[in-house]
Amino acid sequence: MADYNEKIKDLEKQISTTKYNKKTQHAIGMYKAQLAKLKDKEESRGKGGKKGEGYVVRKTGDGTALLLGFPSVGKSTLLNALTNANSEVGAYDFTTLDVIPGLMEQDHAKIQILDVPGIVRGAASGKGRGKEVLSVMQNADLVLILIDVNYPEQLDILMKEVYDSHIRVNQRRPDVRIKKTAKDGIRLGATVKLSLQRDTIKAVLNEFKINNADVIIRSDITVDQLIDCIENNKKYLPGITILNKIDSVSEERLEEVIKLTKADLCVSAQKETGLEELRVLIFKRLELMKLWMKEPAKEVDMKEPLIITTNSTVKDVCSKLHKDFISKFKFCRVTGPSAKFPGQKLSLNHVLKNNDILELHMT
Ligand SMILES: Nc1nc2c(ncn2[C@@H]2O[C@H](COP(=O)(O)OP(=O)(O)OP(=O)(O)O)[C@@H](O)[C@H]2O)c(=O)[nH]1
Ligand SMILES: [Mg+2]
């Protein structure tokens, strides 16, 4: 049993020392499949032990963003600067030991921001509060990855921990459908040219005991993505990479670190610089939009919009407003970007756009 770890280390070494090319693709694919299986086993073993130690966070507002970073990168300082919260700030590591929520208002939306303890290398396998913190991500809609500009090397370590917690940041869910069948082996269909060899795909599926299935692949996936699709337990989240404490380095150094980390934004939480840009980006990456409600025969209320997520339908809006609205729905009229003309009469499955005006007609 104890040699799970040994085996995991061995496989990781094999993968990192084998040069990836067409000839080795198959072998690497098999190593990765075996590694994923071992890690899952290791994880489910760990679960039996400590119980009920996760954080409980009640979601409020129109979207939830989680602040993730090493200790002392300035998460609490940033939370306090962005929201109404008052989270303790300290010049020592692990000042924050709990989840501290704050609420930020941006363009009429109320966005919940969660400050959590810092995470370190080994977090995904339980170091510090790592597991609990990373599990809060399962309920978040966006992750703010905060890096101290003085320690850019933290980014790769952090992202590995996130990856090991089954979270995929800024990755699209690969378009792969696996339908298990009773016989006839693996029938593989692809609508794009695949970089992975068919034999490798089949062997990886077999490794996960899938021997009969119809598989349709619609995007050119890597072997890691194939394994993700087979395991089907990954969470896909948008993320924003932020460099903090930019007041503490020279402009030249800052430029270097931006290039190195490909950060989206630079801020100084303490001096409150770059925060407006960050607020706007948070709203954008949460894919929120504004909808203006109008009652029949009345003026539209242009004071307080309803905040909904991009690609919401009229049906989504109805179910958000009241549990009876869908059954009582007769028709609606839409004016604005998604309507062909003002007051267009539309049905429940109409997809709305930002700044639409919606008028619901009920029985
Ligand atoms: N120079 C500079 N210092 C900052 C900035 N933001 C935070 N700090 C300092 O960094 C230290 C740590 O800040 P915290 O906000 O407590 O960091 P944290 O990430 O919440 O730390 P933990 O809760 O321990 O994980 C404090 O001394 C802050 O004053 C910044 O933008 N510039
Ligand atoms: Mg803190």
C-alpha cells in the first residue's frame, strides 16, 4: 500500500524523462493513464481518514471568485481593497486561517470574493489547509491567482496543485463523447484531425477498463485531456493571473515577470493601483450580463438591472425570478441587442444578450 507513492514517483519520473514524439507517444500515454489511476486510488484511500474538515461557504451574489495564492502574497489585503470585508493582514505566513467572504459591487452585479489561507507545494495531497482550500474551488465560478511579483516561480507550483485537485483553469472542456456499449470494441469517430494515434486512444481507454464504447472526438485533444474525459470528474474554471506588490520592484523587473508569467494584470493591493481594471475583468470573466425588466404597459426600470450569465435564455430568467414563472409563461417581448426589432414577441428558449429589455406576459 505504502508503495503507491513510490509507484507514483516512478511514473512521474518516467514521464518527465521520456522525450515526447510520435514514437514515444503511446508509452507516455500509458504511463499517464496508470499515473491517473494510481492517484485516484491514493485519493480515495485518503478520504477514508479525516472527515468533515472542509470549509462551508454559503454562496451569495451573482458570482463567486476565489483568491488563490501562496501565504503572504497579499490575498487579504486585496480582498479588503476590493470589498467591504475586513480580513486580517499580517507580515507573516498563514495569517488567514478560515474562509473570509467579501462582497464587491461592479456594474450593478454583486460579486462574492473569498479569501482563504495560503496554499503551498503539496497542498493537493493535504499539506497545510491545502485540501480544504482547493475544495472551496469546486464551488467557485472564477479563480483569482495571486502571485507576489518577487516570487514568480510560485505560479507553476500553484498551478500544479490546482491541476492535481482536478481543476482545469482556462481550459475548455474537450469535446469528447464516450458511450459505453455491450460489444464490438472501441468504435472511434473524429470530426477533426487527431494528433493522438488511434492505438494510443484505444489503449488508454482499455487501461480504464473501457473495452466496448462509441467514442466521438470533436477537438484535437492531448492524452491528458483524454484521461480527463474518461475520469469525468474535472471542474473547468476561468482564471485571472494577477501580479501583486508591483510597488516593490523596478519597471524593468516587472516587465520581465509579466513576460515570464503571462499575467493578465498587475496590481498593488496595498497602494490600491490597478484595482479598477481588475474589477472590470472579474465582471467580464464571470460572463455576467445585464437585463432590464419591463412590466407590460409600464416604463422600463433603468435603475436596477437583473444580473444573469451570458447565454441565458428567457426560461433561465423565469426560473431565477419565481418558481411558477415557467408554467405561467405565455410569451415575452424583447427590445435590444438580441431582438430583430423592438418589442419582438419571443418564446422561452430565446437566448438573451447584454442590455436586453425583457417584458414577460403571464397567464
Ligand atoms: N509592498 C506591498 N506589500 C503588500 C501588498 N499587499 C500586501 N502586502 C503586504 O504583504 C503582507 C501579507 O499580506 P496579507 O494580505 O496578509 O497576505 P495573505 O496572502 O492574505 O497572507 P496569508 O493570509 O498568510 O496567506 C502584509 O505585510 C501586507 O501589508 C502590496 O501591494 N505591496
Ligand atoms: Mg490572508
